[in-house]
Amino acid sequence: MGSDSDDAEMADNGLRLKLAPFKLEHLQDYEPGGHHPVQLGDTLGDDGRYIVVHKLGHGGFANVWLCRDTRAQPLARYVALKILMTDVSVEEKCSELRVIHQLKAWSDAESASSKGAGYICLPLDKFDIDGPNGTHYCFVYPVLGPKVSLGLCRGSEDPDLVLRSVCFKVVEAIAFLHGHGMCHGDLTPINILHRISGLDGLSEDALLKTLGEPRRNKIYHRDSESDNHDNPSAPQYLVYPIDWHAVDSKYISSDPCVIDFGESFTASQPPEQLGIPGPYRSPELILEHKAGYGSDLWALGCTLFEIRTGRRLFDMFDDEDDVYLDAIVEVLGKMPEPWWSTTWAERKRLYEDQADESGKAIAVGDEEQHDVMGVNVTVHPSVAQVARSLMDKLAPGLWHLSDERDCHREVSYRERELFADLLGKLLTYAPEERISAEDALQHDWFKYEER
Ligand SMILES: Nc1ncnc2c1ncn2[C@@H]1O[C@H](COP(=O)(O)OP(=O)(O)OP(=O)(O)O)[C@@H](O)[C@H]1O
């Protein structure tokens, strides 16, 4: 058992983790209403159909486990089990439940005619789990791989072509959803994973050699001498998810797959607020709480930028609405009325009423600030300094900083021009004027070929 200084986390229920809590779900969410306690080797589903082999990830409301489906014989077959917290495992609160059945029905009806359906993660099964923390919805999905574009910078012969093709498929997925009157509601690169291949048929041992053995973070009770705790609401350890950086890229397909329909809604019944993270929130969502096709298309623009360049379009240190609006205006120029003069209260403190002759917003005290900053500030070359347009933002090209080694590629001027044009059409201020996903598929950027 660790000393107090080793204790990385203390939950209200007296439980502690031996190691730091990074990349793990919150320990305090193991309580009635929260997560179902799962341990490696557990059997879940009818007649213990699914055996837990590894952990795939966690979100705000669920843990996702890699399991072997024991009904698949003689060759092994693996699935992802997404187990929701009890508090969200009720029909009224669970958009995912409503949406995925609808998506499956549409996809079955037109699988040959719609490619977009192939880039959406559709459920294989659904069952309930009764446990110490209540009843949990459990969705069975195909196993997918890492977050979109991870590793593509180095792992393919022509990364530029592959990344544009990944973007095209993501737009196809959104066109499929929008074509059926549905909005994703939480479109970000985190919710786009790569498909994988070659894992089915491997024995569990071979699978773990390929993906890496699961690493555990032991849980114990602060008042007990024993290494084990006796709180039935929590497992004996948390499991770190698969590290896809360490997995051979031959198992990872370049096809993307859109996941997480927990914020999805029909366009005719938009919610009053969406849980989409700050960098992907459209101005009308921030200023008017208006969600719809438009907010999805804005998020699509930010997502395509990130897939193609490896960088966030609006990457701010402070996660605050005003900070994002400021970043948006700096790049896209003055907003339309009434947002500029009335709705965005903070605007007057940051920008002059009038824009310059090209529509660029003029920062209050602009010149003084530049004087203070001076000219000799050193920043990483992936940062588009003082970017006042989408072309400026694209100038540093492709940078993947999360790979073990930085990976950089130039993006040609012609490609940047075409891409900036498409992004500009997705990031138009008026949501109803944004290019639809269906029309975006016809854009010249997707036909661009390096000469
Ligand atoms: N089918 C899958 N295959 C592999 N990994 C998956 C799969 N589905 C989800 N994951 C992993 O689990 C994580 C959490 O999944 P998901 O986003 O669906 O959960 P959530 O609780 O609904 O998240 P959020 O807090 O964004 O609403 C994902 O980010 C991803 O890493």
C-alpha cells in the first residue's frame, strides 16, 4: 500500500488509487448511479456471452471494454462493450438509445446506396446489466482503433492523399446523418476513430501480444491495512486503455468511423444546449444556444482542419466562450449583427465597432499590444502566429506533435487555397448559409491532386 504522498486520488467513498489517475475514469464515479465495476476476465451479457479482455476507453458517461464474444466459434471475434452509468441508463436521458436503432434501420435499408452509413459506428446488440450501482445500458459495437489520423502522418505512403480521403469519408458520414434529418451534436476528432482489421481470429493471448497487456492501477481503502477493499461499488483496480501508438499500424485501417451519439438529435427538435467541447462550438451555439445542421457543419469545419493539419483550428488555453469568440473573430473577421453590437457583450472591450476595409476586426489597443509583445517572441513553428485568415492558419502545414517524434509536412499553396475555400464555406457566420455536407462532397479540394 502506498504512503500518503503516493496517493494520487482520494474519492469521497474513502477509496484511493495507487498510481496517478491520468487517462482513467474518475474513481468517485464508482457509486450507486455511476459506473458498473468491471474487472478483466468478467463475463457479461446473456449466459456470460462476453468476456472482458482489455479496456478501450472512457467518456463522461461510459466505459468501453474490449471483449471476446464466446458465441463466435471456432474463430475468436472481438467486440466493444460500452457500459453507460446508471444515471443515464434511462430512456428519456439516453439519446444514444433512440438514435442508434434509427441509424441501424436506415443503414440496413440502404446499405448499398449510401457510403456514409459505412463510416458510422452502428450497434451489434444491446442489453442491460444489473449491478451494485444499478441497471446499466450496455451497447455492443464493433471494435475500432485510435482517434482519427493518429499515425497516418508517418504510417502511409501518401499521407496527404490519405488525410484528404479520410476527410471526404467523414463528410460522407455527416451527409448521411443530415440526409435523414439527424444531427450528430458532438462532432470532434475525439469522436472519430479508425476502423481496424486483423484482430478477429487471434487467440486472446495473441491479441494481447498485439495490443499490449492491460496495465492496472490498484484501488485500496485509506483506512484499511489490506491491499483489497470491500466496497462492492468499485472494482479492485482501474485499467489503462490500449495505447494505440504502440500497436502495429498494419491493424489500423485508414477508414474513419464516427462514434458517440449521446448528444445527437433530430434537426426538427433541437436541444437548448449541447455538450460539445469549446473549440468546436459554433458562434450561434455560444451566443444564441441554437443547435442544428449549422452547428454540426461548423464542428465539421473545425474537425476537417484538425484531421488535415494535425492542429486545432481554435486552440485556446482558457476554455471560455469569450476566448473562443475572440479567436474566431481574429481569423474570420467581424461578426454580423446583432451579434457584433448587441449579443456578444464582451465584444466592445476587445474590438472596435468598425472593421477595416477588408472586414477584419480591429482589436482595441491593437498597436500597444503589439509593441508590448515585441518582435522577438519565439514560438513553435506549428503555431500560426497572428493568423488573420484561414490561409494564415493553414500556413504551417501538417504537424503531428502527439506522435513520439514530431511529424511535419508542408501543404502546397494551391491545396491550402482550395482547403481554405471549403473551410470558409463551412465556417460562414450565418448558419443557414453554410455549405451542406452533401454539397461539400463536390468541392474541388476533394479532387485536388499533387502534380
Ligand atoms: N467502438 C469502439 N471501439 C474502440 N474504442 C471505442 C469505441 N467506442 C468508444 N471507444 C473509446 O471509448 C471512449 C469513450 O467512448 P464514448 O465517447 O462513446 O463515451 P461517452 O461517455 O459517450 O463520451 P462523451 O463523454 O464524449 O459523451 C472513446 O473516446 C474511445 O476512445
